[in-house]
Amino acid sequence: MNREFISTAHVLDIIFDGRNKAYGAYNLRKTYNLRIGYSLLGTAAVCLLLYFNTLYKSGANKVIPQMFVDPEITISDNLPDVNKPLPTPLAPKPQSVQVKTVQFIIPRIIEDKQVIDPPPTTEQITNTTIDSHTVDGVNGDGTVAPPAVNSNGTGVDVAPKVKGDDSGGFVGVQIEAEFPSGKDAWKRFLERNLNNELPSDEGAPVGLYTVVVSFMVDKEGRVNEVVAENDPQYGTAKEAVRVIKKGPVWKPAIQNGHPVAYRVKQSITFVVN
């Protein structure tokens, strides 16, 4: 190589001056930086592909917390309208069985010809109840029947009165209180308004968390006295009470043609996967 070209020539040209550049070593060294760049770009592309693939699989396998709402409304107790007295139910009339009785005759000492009604014999009073008159029926136990007179002295048997419930409630109503548009609408309302991810956000472990909420629907249909009867923790009880309190006015329960107060129980289950 001429001296005037040494200062401007590439170092590889100087090294391979007079040698066979077509052999391959010259080309490998000349394209070294380019091949290193391609290798780095390819490695970065593979790493990015693996990273995004991991993110995609992680998002696809993520399980969204679920929530179950019991569509059936369980009745806890029913309260009547305090402004309207309800009729007191009578106990069912017991079935009576006619016991065989023999009339009791006061013994007196008289002549035989004056006897009109002779006293009963021993056989007649065996397994027979002694009463004020003779009646045919099933055999008794030989005791004396008490007089059929009630506490008022009227001589009429009356079924005892049944005391009302001390709490003012009664067993059932003719028409139960109902959420506007029915039970399906009530279930949708709870599912849309409850924060079903709350237990997970509060650090709840995997499992089921059921809250039972009791509330009153008064005769105007307003919801009040909302109370959680249990608390599985992680904010579930407070969340269930909050949503039920914000609900709309219900259709009140009907008893004897009049709206009455009505207590309802609702169970809500939060699921953490």
C-alpha cells in the first residue's frame, strides 16, 4: 500500500493489504459491528415478546370476585299495623267424646212401693262416670264428672282465648312486602350497587363471606331499621347495610286489606377466589 493512502485507509485495509480479502475473515471483521447491532435488536425483540405474552396471560387468568344474592326473601317476623287492632284468633274447638254417665240419686230410706227411680246397680256404675243425668256413650273411669259450667257461670263451654304475641307480631300476612318490579329487580339492584371487590381490597382470604341483613318495610313502603345480623368482617356487613338503605320505596305488605309493617331478611354472599 502506498504511503499516501495509509493515513486515509481503514485499519482493516491496512491489516489485509496484500492478502486474500475474499477468503471471509476480512468480511467478518468488517461487518462485526453491524452483526452485533442486529443481535442486540433481535434479543430485545424476543424479550419484549416474552414480557407482553406474560402480561396477557396474567390478565386472562385473573378471576374477578363474584357475589351471590339470595333471590328468595326470608321472613323474620311480621308486625301488624299498630293503628288497627286485629281480631284475636280462637283456638281450634277440641273434639268432644261423649262419656257414658249414670244419674246420681241421693239415697233415702222409703218403702219399696214408693220407689220410682231405683239407684243404679254395681254393674251399671262400673266404668261409668257419675253425673247429674244418664247418657249412653263410651265407658268412663268411674269418676264424678265436674259440672259443665265456665268461669262466668253460664254453663256453656267456650274455647280459651289465645293471647296475642307480646311483640305485637303475627304469623303471616296475606300479601308480602315486595321490591318494585319484583324479586328479579331486587336481585339486579343488589348486584349492580354492591361493591363485590371490597373483601379482596380489604385483604380477605379466599372463601365465602355471607351477610344476613334484617330490615323493616313500614306501611308506607319505606325501608328502615336496617341491621346486619352477623359480620364476616372485611367491610362486607357495612357494605350490605349501605346498599339496602339507599334502595327505593317498596310495596308494603297487606293484611286484612290494609298495609302493615313487615320485617324482611336478606342474605348476601361475597365470593373471594
